[in-house]
Amino acid sequence: MEVILVAVLVALVAVVVGSAIGFQLHNILSAKSQRAVEEASAQQMRRANARSKEILLEAKEQALQVRSEQRKASTNKDSKTNDNKAV
């Protein structure tokens, strides 16, 4: 009878210890996975921010180019008008 009781107690302790170890292992792996997801998300955000800055800079450069071309066209038009008036 004592042998059965000891075996049951040992099995019960083994289940409790195994469950505790499994729970801790699950928590560690979950935290590791969550950190990896957060890091990947942060990296994507950095890339998106960098790309948005590139797009904004390209748009500003394009706007500057359009303004410059428009000024040149306006200057050419004014000089042609002045040449026509002089003749």
C-alpha cells in the first residue's frame, strides 16, 4: 500500500513539475516570438518612414523643376513679346 501511495505522490509531483516547466517554456517562447514580431514591425515602420521621406523629397524636387521650367517659359514669352514690341 505504501508503494502505491509513494508512486502516486511521485507521479503527482512529476505532473506538477512538468506542468510548471511547460508553462515557463511556453511563456519564454511566446515572449521571444512577440519580440521578433515587434522588431519586424518596427523595421517595417522605419522603412516606410524612410520611403515616405524619399517620396516627399522627390515631389519637392519635381515641384521645383516645374516652377523653374515655368519661369523659363514665362521669361522666354516675355522676351519674345518685348522683341515684337521693339520691331
